[in-house]
Amino acid sequence: MPLAVTDPRSNAADQIAHAVEVLGRATQRIAVFQAIYHGKKRVKSVNELATATGLDRIRVLQEGKRLADNQIVKQVRAAGITAYEKDPFYSAQKAKILRLVRDPAAFANFPTKTRPRVTLPKDIRIRVPRAIVRVRLVTIEDVDSFAKVTRVRVEPGEANPLPEARFKRGVARILGEEGRFTDWGGEKNDLYTTRVRISSRRCHAAFAFKGPGTKGTLTPKQMGKNGDQIQRLFSSSARVFFVQYWGQIAESVLEQMEEFAKAKSVATGETIYFGVIDAHDSNRLFQAYKAAFRR
């Protein structure tokens, strides 16, 4: 007699979590899983699944093998071709599995034997003494390296946005930074330098630049593919952090920067500086240091 793929009496929650993790966000794998477990038919051939999902046979075989290798279905032969057989346990739990796949937050709170839910008393508070949290919101006027902007006045709305790469090169030239900074998808920052001066002190600084390609008011969600660019920026080994954008910057960007600055200050014991350079201030920098922004 064939052995059952799963033992539903031993660790049901762990098996459900296992299925959710295998399915993940793979839409084609989820489609194959749904097609196998749809309806009353116990065994379905690759051809039937290809018709039901709209996928080609090769893709169905690939995703079916992934499910079979993880014991979520059983791979069999039917009428001489590959087919997949339902597992009774996963058949009964199909709706719950798909619900958790669609709701990552609910899955994060789904308790299992290996990942039990721990409930802490509501009255627990972790307090950090204010004395060890030292953060300071700064503007370009506070940066000694940008001293010329104090002598430049421009009218709001006069900004002529520069391409991101050109503006970044200009800022690097102002700071006397001769390094090369090539963008790639996982970088912590767009420009890292040790040549920023604040209150006559030289500081390590990290900049994130958003070019004219970004439209509308800049929010944290627009920063990075996963909305985590501010978090990555503050993982840089720096004390000064700036976000620059040729447009309006939402208050939520500053709020998020402040929270990461506080955490950085607690971790390092140092004063952390943070600020934004919006369209108006970007234009002031350009007007004050035009030579630096030449192609």
C-alpha cells in the first residue's frame, strides 16, 4: 500500500505552513496547485492542468515537480503520461493554505510547533533614555560644504531638474569626492563620502538621489523597489543622511528618516544628522555651484 504523503495527526499547522512557504508568491505554482485541488477528481494529467491553467506543459511539469518534491502532491502516471494526485490532508486544507498565501500578515502570525505564537503582556514597555538619543534635523544651510547656497536666492518653482547621475556627480564635485559611484539594485546609498563638514567637523555622509523619472510627491513607498531605500540608506556607516528629489518631499519621508536616525544614534552613541533636499534646495545648490554640475 502506498504511504500517505503527509501525517495530518502529527503536525497539521506545520504542514500548512510548509505548503504556504513552498507556494510563496509564485503565481504559476499557485495556479497549478489550485488546478490540481479543484473539483472532485483525484488525479489530473499534465495535459488537463495545462488546459486549466493556460500554462504550457513544460511549465506545468516544472511546477508540478516542485510540489511533488515537497510532498504537497503525489506524482503518478495516468494513461501513460505524467499526472498529479491530491493529498487528502492538503485537499481538506486548500482554502486555508490559499488564504494564508494571499495574506502574508496573517501567515506571519500563524502559530506552528516550530514557530509558536508568543503573547507578551500588554503593559511591557521598553524605554530608551532620551539622553542617549541624539538626532538633529539639518538643511543644506547647516552643511559647511554647501556654504555658497547662503548667498543664492531663487524663486520657488524655477527649478530645472537635472538627470540623477549628473546631479550626483555635481554634489560629489562640490564635496571634492573623486570616487566613482555606480548605481545597482541593492546599493545602500547613491553617494557615500567622508568629506561633508557640519559645524566645522568632517563627517561620513550618505545620500539618496531621486531623479526626474520619479513623479509627484516623494513618499517612502516610491523609494526603492520594495520601499526600503531609507532603511538601506541608514544601514550605511555614516552620521549624516540626506534624501534629494526634484520635487516635493512628503513629511512621511522625514518621519521615517527620524526614526532610523534615532535607532542609529542608540546603536552608535553618536549624534546623527538627517535632512532632505527638495526641488527648491536642489536648484539653490545648482545655482550656487554651476561649474560643478557641468556635464
